[in-house]
Amino acid sequence: MNRVAERVLGSRPLAATLLLAPPLAWLFAASGAVSFLLALAAMAVLCFVVMSTGFLLLRAVGASEQPSAAAWVLGVFATCAAVYALVELLGITADRSFTLWALLVLTLGTIVARRDPPGPRVDRRDLLGLLLCAAVTLMWCRGIASAPEVFGREHVFPAWIDYFIHGGVISQFGDVRSVAHLSYDLSDFPLRFYHYASYMLPAAFAGPLDQPGLPLATSVWLPLGFLTMCGGAYALGVALAGQPGGIAALASLTLLPDAGTYGLRNGVFGYYWNILSSPGATYAIGITLLSVAFLRRYAALGSWRDLIAGGVLASGTLLFRANVFVLAFPAWLAAAWLSLPFFRRRRVLSAVLLICSLALARLAIYVVFNNLPGWDIAPVLETFLWVFHVDQEPTAYTGLYRRLLAYGPAVSLPAGILLVLLACLGIFALLYPAALLLARRRLSTIDCFPMLVAAFYVLLMIWAPIPPHGDTGEFAHRPFIVLYAVIVIWTATVLVQELRSQGERGPDRLWRIFFVAAMLAVAAMWSRTPAMGHVHAAWAKGLGSYVAAEGVPQAAAFLRRNAKPPDIFAVSGPSLQVVATDVATQLASLSGLSTYIARPFMQMVAPGPRRELARLRYEALVSVEREASADSALALLRELGIRWYAFVGPEGPAWDRDRSRAAFAEGKVAVYSSASR
């Protein structure tokens, strides 16, 4: 029995857990929601289950020698997907699903430890690579992780405003106050189709730690995703250029200024802002990079298990971030196609079939999205280029695209696409082709992957459909982060391969130099990352540092203390205008409750039952405000099934100006209970 325990616990999963849990716990505790010791215990359990899952899967595909960073990414992918599947199939909360998954993983780990010899022992360099991943995650996430504590104290939320939305989503999977009501923002209505998998790990903390969604979004969801992205970058770097390549890939992707801060200075193409404001993308990027690492391994070893593993990861990005999937998966599929021995010997046939597949993809876009309510498949390129060049001004090229329009579409459209590539890649638009030219004699089929990503990204700019809410950049802009990550990593690793070829001791010297340089860069960049993670654009004013109505955090705390399942709440004065957030969204994220309706515009963008119900609920809340007395208003709330009603304003509603009937009042928020008479 002792030998079994030694194999299970005295191995790579435990070593990785001891390394990762403390910094992740520090970030969780920075939210002010839990103590460090409680956060450490929770993170230790999560990290051990995730790492055990990853190492078991690496063993299953015959890739046990892969770095611990790869095991983390694989473990996150499998754990999120499994927990999500159990939530959907069994209708239980995320913490219960995670418990079932953890028991299965630990049981399999014990069986494998009894039956098979242990895998590779802990490698010092491997752990130091994982340590660098953790250090970079701590550096980038610490400011956002503390946002809930700052918000509760100052009513200013110093992070991107969408975290309120993400907090509500996390609660709808993990908080017993919300999960029974399905959609947190339109209670008792089925969930819309969405990439929910990444929310499962933070949602697993909601019940056991009794936490609302917002601190879990900023201080758990983001750090776990950022670490996943770092792990994917390191694993791909190792696959392409050994351990020095892993350090170079990770450092290049996370320690160099992105293209939004120099060159054309179009902030909306800043890599860091995009991944920090939409942390689901970090999960998808890390998974994508690991899928390419498996494809690289297949090209080198010819193992079908590697090809299958890479394909599962690439296709699974759909569960984590759809606008990463639409670029990453077609590019991966094309690269895998070209890597097959049959097609490597028949390049002309490969090219013909690839062109045919592109035609089929265009047809699929037309067929699928033309039948989805509210989607527009009309050409988007001209509108997209105008919005992402002209509407982002001032930039370093202010007025240039306007002047190009005078030459007609034959000039302006190709030039606009080229400007997009330059705006998102920056100096790497020059360094990448230079690196390829330098290493042209050693390039293999897999080295076409970045070029395939670039080609498919251009096609997305041309073909991408417009979703019902009208954002032309949903599939034409946001996927650029895949292109940036791949180009940066490939450039770094190609240069490392050139340096590694210099002498027998080259790799050892390179690894030491790169690791020390990367750690020094972390120290040098520590104070600069908050500014690098912001977008500097006129339209973003107030979205990255939101000032809430006075009393919102306190009202949310009151609701969380006093509400019991299946209570729902509503907020006065819903607006039909496009808003990034509203008080209903904020209270849902801070309290863990579902709301009668939040952000009505987003509920009504597409035709169908959701729109009709949202319209009826909007009209119902307008009627509540028009009631003549508090008794009639509270009676109407009871009829609507609303237990708590929050009114926002300098004084109470027309039927209770002095707020004497309120169960809670502070600042500009008064909360009424429909149960009181």
C-alpha cells in the first residue's frame, strides 16, 4: 500500500500541485472573498485532480514524456468537458459534477499505479518551466483578481466590465440560488447555446465555498485560463525546439509588448487586452497550442494516437470559445491533412482537395447561418474594415484608410486586410518571414501551420457572418489572437532552433540563459502589465474602470444573505438601449441569484421565444413602476413570481418615495420584498 501511495502522491501530479496551488490561491484570496488558507486548500484539490487527469491522458496516448505544462492543459480540457457533460446530463451543480469526476480520476490513477510502472520522474527543468508559467500568470492576473475587493470598498470596478456577465454565468452553473433557474439573466428560460466549458472549474467552487460569481470570475476563472494559455505555449515551444524553445515561446507570448502598444497603435488589436477581457479565450488558445504540439509529434513519430488527441483538442475548442474555434480548427485540420503521408506524396492532389474543402466551408457557412434567426451572412468585409480602422482612431495611421477608399474596393479592401495583419502582428509581421528565410532548409510540413492560420483568418474577414447583436468583429476580429499567438511562438522557436545548432553544449547554455532572462523580464514587467492590458480607445471609456451606483455591493450582499432558493429578483428601470452592463447584471454577479430580466436588448436581438418573453417581462416591470401604491406594486411582484425588487434612484419609487417599505436601503439602491405586506 505504501508503494502505491508513493507512486500516486510522490510523483509529477503532486510536485506540480505544490508548485501551482500557492500562486493560484494568492490570486483567489486577493478577491477578498476567502482567506488564503481556504483558497490554498481549494486550489490544491483542483490542481491535483487536473494534473492527475492530464498525466493519465498523456500516458493513454503514449506521451508521458511531455512536459507538466502539457498535462495541465490536457487536464483542464478534459476536466472542464467532463464536468460540463455531467452538469448537462444529470442536471446537477458543477461542484457535484467535479466531485464525481475527481473520484473517477483518482480511482483510475490508483489502478494505473498498481498495474503499470511509474512514468518519468519529476524533472527539475520541467518544474522550472511550470514555475515560469505560474509567475507570468501571477504577474498578469493580480490586478484583475483584486477587482472585487476594490469594488466593494470604492464602488469602482477596475477590470473589464464583462466580468459582471461572466460572474452571472458562473453562478448559474454552481450556485444553488441560481442553478435551478437556468438562465441567470432571464430566469426560468433555457440556456442559450454558448461555449460554457471554461466556466465549470470556477463554478465548482461556488457551492462549497459559498461564493457568488464575480470573485470567481476575476480571481479563479481568469488565472486558471491564463495558466492554461501559458501551459499551451510552453508545450508547443518544447515540441518545436526543446526546453529552450518552451521558455522562448512562453516569454515571447507573455513578456513582450503586443502590437496594440506600438507600430500602428490600433488598441483594439492588442493581444493582452483581448485575452484579459475575454478569459474564455485563454483556455481556447492554450488548448489550440497543445493540439498543434500533438500534430507536431504526429509528424515526427507517425503515431495515430497523437493525431487523434490533437484533433479532439482542436475540435473541442468549440466548447471553450467559438470565435477561436472558427479559426483554429480549420487551420489545424488543413495542417493535419497536409501532414498525412498519403498527401505529402501527392501535393497537387492535396492542393486541389484543400481548395474544394474551402468551397464546402463557404457553403456550410451559408447553409448553417442562413437558417439561424437574426444572423446576417451578407459580405461584412467593408463594414468590418471601416469599424476596425476608422472607428478606432486616433491611431498611428489616422486617416490612411479613408484615403485608400478613394481608390475603390480593388485597392482599399486588400490594403485594409494588410493593415489588419500589420495592426495585430506588429514587428512579428517582419520577424516571422525573416525567421523562415533564415531556417528555410530545416522547415517541415508542420511549419506551414502559421501560414494556414493567416490564410484562414483572411477568409474569415471576408466570409464571417454577423451575429444578431450586430458585432461585425465577432468572427472577423476576435480570432486574430490565434494568429498572433501562433506567429509569435513560431518565430521564437525557429530562432531558438538556429541557436541550438551552434555546438554540442548549445541547448544547455540556451536553457539557462533563457530561463534567467525570462525571470528577470517578469521582474522588469511586473509594474507595467496593468497598463499593457487596457485598450486605449474612445468607445472604451468607463468600460475598463466602471463606476457603479452607490449601494450596489451592499444590496447584493443583502440579497445573498436573505434570499433562499428559488427566489429571483428584478431591478427597476430596465433599458432597451444597448448597454454593456446594468444593475440587474451586477446584482446577479455579486449575489449569485437569477434575475427576472437583465440587459433586455441582448434578450431581444434574435426573433423567437426568448425575445417574446423578454418583451413581456420588460413591459411587466414598467407596469410595476406605474402602480399607485406600495401594496398594489408588491402584489403585482408576487403575481410575477418576483421575490425581491431593487429600485435604483436618489429616492424610492413613485409608490414609496421615502423608501419606508424597503427591506434594505443604502446609497441609491432600495430593495423591496414582495413577501412583506
